[in-house]
Amino acid sequence: MSRIVLDRPVDHVARLSMNDPAGRNALDDEVRAAMAAHLVELYRDDTVRAIVIGSSGRNFCTGGDLKAVSGHAAGQPAHAVMRRVNELARVIDASPKPFVAAVGGHCIGAGAGLALMCDVVVAGKSARIGFPFLGVGVVADFGLSWSLPRRMGVQAARRALIEALSFAGDDAARAGLFDYVCEDDALAAAAVARAQALAQAPANALMLMRQMLKDPPHSLVAALDLEALNQAMCFGSDELREGLAAFAAKRRPDFIAAGRRADPAA
């Protein structure tokens, strides 16, 4: 049985599903390596414009493999292990394409880190996201020290991590952890619909926008400079021409077709 299942639910959207219900979809070495390998291939596939990360079974992901963690000694060997663990996060961070997380059931520890690295988080009403690291004697990982403050704000993230809090459904949405909450049985369709909407956006402009928001400048002057640079990259593009033509004609822009026109191999 494959621990990661790849399918294409609609045009231009790929979906990776963690497929280990008995193991509660833990992020062990096998799962991380398989997901990273799939993602590298999807980044090269010009027919894929958005990616959904979801799961089979009742839980999105219950975090890392605690049994493996318990076998590692402190110090340099463990540091090398964590660098390998971080490879999947680095692959996701480097994505030129937007991600949607489809979160059902428990989304815990590193699983929460995986979900919060995505651009959009869609969750079922019964989904619960939690940060139990201190409860087992470790610190937050999978980028949560970076992503959680950007989601919740610094003080709320500090409290969530130090007090090992968890949030469910609408409470998680109010805290900024889930973007959309739907009925549990509608989760798969809702996540695909969000990904499909992202797939129809102007891919190059969206990539630039995501990069600007991911690492925002620390001053207004720097922000203006970065905006000017990225806006100049949009000027004269087929995406802009299509957007302006659609606006003038009062029709929906077809940025997918514009992307094909911009690709000499298309």
C-alpha cells in the first residue's frame, strides 16, 4: 500500500493524500520522502497549477514518529536527523505553486506545521489542530516557530506553544489557524474547489505575491521597492494583457490560456 496517494481530482489540480489510517498518518521518514519526491515532480508539471495536501482516514496527521524520536541521542546526531526531517518543509517552502490543506480529524504537532505551511487551510468542523510539543519534552518544529506567529500573531502563538494548546473547528478559524470550515463530509470537495480557484489565477503574479507575503519587508521603503520590482515583472506579461482584455470585455479572464500563450513549448 502506498503511503502517499497522488490523484488529479479536476483539471490543473493535483492532490497528495497521506494514506496510513492505521498509523494516523504520522510524518515518518517514508511519508516525508514520498511526499517530497511527488512534489518535486509536480513542480515540473506545467499542467498542475495548484496542489491539495490531504489524507485518508479520520485524521489529517498526528505529527512526527515519536518512537523514532525516542531512539535518538542528544547532540549532533539528532541535529543531523532533524535536518533530514526539515527537507520536506524546505521543498514545500520552495514551491512555485499554491497549496491548499484539507484538514480533517487531528492535525497535531508536525502535522500542524505541515498544514500551516499551505497557502489556504480548509478544515472540517470536527478538525482539531494542536501544539503538544512541550507536553512530551520537545520544542516546536516543522517551521511552526515561523508560521504560527504569522497566522495568529506573536503573543497568541507564544501562548499556544508554551501552554500546548489545541483548537477545534470555528475556534481554530477565529484564531486564524483555519481559513475555511465546512461540514466534515464536504471537506474533500471544498478543498479541491479552493485549489481550483487558485489554479485559475494568474500563475506568475500569484507566485510573486506569495513570495512577497511569505517574507515581507521590514520597512515601508523596502516594501515599495519590492512591489515596484515585482510589478515591473508583471507589466507586459500575457497575464496582464488577458486581465485587461477581460476587464474591457466584461468577461472572466482565462489566465490558464494566457499561461499557455506565454510558454514557447505550448
